[in-house]
Amino acid sequence: MNSLFNDDKGVCRLETLRNLDEKIVSAIEKVRVLREEKVSLEKKVRDLEELLNEKNMEIEGLKTEKTSVKGQIEELLSELESIEL
């Protein structure tokens, strides 16, 4: 007898449906968690990219300052050399 509750092998179809339902619910929960993790990781990436840009700008500023200081030192050394002559 083939019905909603038993198949040809005597396995309870209702139990099979319950197992399938549990697997679907579990898969949906995993997808939800993964989406939340994705959103969190995307925010971390944006934050780190912003920090990297800030640090790059800071480095550029320091390079400019270094060049300026180097120029000033070279001028002072040149003045000292002219005084010693």
C-alpha cells in the first residue's frame, strides 16, 4: 500500500518530510548567519580601506615634510660652507 505515510519499503514518508524540513531550516539559518558575517566583514574591509587611505595620506605628508626639512638643512649647510671660506 502506497500512501502519504509509507512508501514501498515501509519507510515513513512523514519522517522523511520532517528530516527534509529540518535540513531546509538548518540551511536557511546557515544562509542567514553567513549573510550577517558577510555584512560584518564588508564593513571591516571598508573601515580598513579608510584607515589605509588615511595612513597613505599621512605618509605622503611626512614625505613632503622630509623633503622640506632636507632642503632647509642643505641651505643651512651651504651657508655654513660659505662662512668657512
